[in-house]
Amino acid sequence: MKLLLFDIDGTLLDSGGAGTKAMNLAFEEVFSIPDAFNGIDMAGKTDTQIMKEGMKRHNISSDNGRLPSLCKSYISHLLHEIKNPAKHLKPGIVSTLDSLRAIKGLYLGLLTGNIETGARIKLDAFGLNSYFSFGAFGNDHEERNSLLPVAIKQFRSLYQKDACYTDCIVIGDTPRDVECAKVHGALSVAVATGPYSYKTLVKSDADMVLYNLLDYNLTELMEGKKWLS
């Protein structure tokens, strides 16, 4: 048995800038500050972490009770921004997910920095929600490294099956995705479809590094003896 836990942005899809734009618009709506996140590195971070960084940069306390308002505004803007024509899936995603879902002993979930509502909005834009019945999200914990225990807990609750860290494979496009697996002893697959190059991801100590998630890549790996033992 293996739990395949997918990141979203840069791994499964490109939102066409919808997330960043929605977050900037939300900050402007709530705090009257435009382009608040300009220059802030968002790759691999949780939405909560990013929002707090933006608030700190502009000398706004994250303990002032405004974070929920910011999240609500973000979701409202994301519903509109995700309709942009630049959004697209990464190579081979649907065929990969279809192939993986058909393999006995594999369970597909999410491990993403997106808050859950935002994650589902992005996935829904491509009809991907049905592939992922459980997961861990940016609203579950601010630190990405704390999300894997949440994903396992959700899996156990939904399927009434036991699972441990060594049953998990985290699939993402940043060194932070790799790290959040490594700290718990889980396996990691880094895919060079986001902001980090193949060479950079090789240096991240991922168990495997792929150029993309085309089904002849990942499906064959999952069917191999090493991964399903």
C-alpha cells in the first residue's frame, strides 16, 4: 500500500497566475495596499505562511484577527481569477492520474500549501477533484513540514486503514516538497514542472527526480517492486 500525496501548483497545474493575483487583490481589499506580495517567494509555502509574510512586510500584525477576512476575500477573488485563459494542466496529468488510480494498493491524496477551499477551486477548474478524496492543506498547519501527519490522519479516518510515514510518497515541484517528506522518513518524487530546474531538484535529495509526470514515467515507477513493496 502506498499513499501518493500530490502538490498542486507547479505539479498538477498552472493557475495562470490566479492565486497570486487573487491574493494581491484580497490584500488590497482588506488593507488598501496594492501588489502587497510583489517580491515575496511563494513557491512551496502554505497560503497562511504567505499571507502572514505579506502582513509582516507591511507592518500589519497577523494576530489582529484580520487573517480570516483576508482568506475569505482571497477565495472570493480566486473564484473569478481561475477563469483566466492562461491556466493549464502540466504534461500528462489526466492520463497519469487515471493510470495511477487503476493500480491496486495506491491511494491518491493531496499535500498542498493551498487552503482547502482554494485547492478545490483550482482542481475543479480542470475536473480533478474526484481523484483526491483526502489530503492536508495550508489551513491545517502554517508549516508545510507539519502537513504529512495530517494527511495520514485523514486517510485513516476515511478508509479505516492504518498507514505510516514509510507508506507515503510526496510528489511536488520544489525543495520544500522534498523536505516535508524527508523530515518524516517518507519517500519523495520531485518534478521539474515548476520554478525549479531538474538539476536544482536533484540537489534537493529527492528519492526520484522527473522532468514531468507523464504516465509512462510515474506509472511505471509505481508499478515497480521498490515502490509497492
